[in-house]
Amino acid sequence: MIKEEHEVAGLGAPQSQVAVLGAPQSPAPVTTTVINIRSDTALPDHIVWSLFNTIFMNWCCLGFVAFAYSVKSRDRKMVGDITGAQSYASTAKCLNICALVLGILLTIVLIILVSTGSLMIVQAILGLIQNYGGH
């Protein structure tokens, strides 16, 4: 007899009624609890892209608005609201695309206007020199 069985049996219970240690003591069904732990999903919040657009391509403040939505997406992800985080991340992505395309187009237009404007100024100065320099 194991020492633990002997001690339990010595408390007044006959040895035939001594339960094996570790086994359930009652005939009630064993209930289990399942805890689902979600792994950290790779949900992009586009915060770096939004920060880039805020600093460099902030035409019409689209980069700043995209940055605000990216921060909201990150906050929702930290709370565990995956659906809300995806919604804010999708909006931030659309705003980032619009900000980037608009920023590139307006930068190209600005370069064209500055270069043609400076050429027109040079031509006007040369015309003035030719008209008034010949007299």
C-alpha cells in the first residue's frame, strides 16, 4: 500500500472505498473550458505611409487625414476590434493612395509651371533688351 493510500485509509474509510489519487471523486461530468487566444493578425494600419504623406505629400491635408485614420486603426487593433481596425485601415489606404497620386500630379504640374514661367520671364527680358537696347 502506498503511503498516501494508507493515510487516507487510516482515517476510518475501509481500504476498498479509498479512491485512487488523481481520479475524479464524484460521478458528475467533467466540464471543460476552451479559451480561444487569437494570434496577432497581420493587419496593416499604413501608419508609416500616412506619416510620409503627411510630411511630404500633404496636398489638401489628405496625408494628415490618412494619418488620423491610421492611428484610429491601430487603436482599434489594440482593443481587439478587428472589424473596426480593418475599416479604418481601408479608409487610410484609400486616402494615402489619393494623397500620393494627387501629390505627384500637382508636383509635376508645379515643376512644369515654374519651368515654363521662368522661360517666359527670360524671353520677356530678352525682348525688352532687344527693343530698348537698340535705340
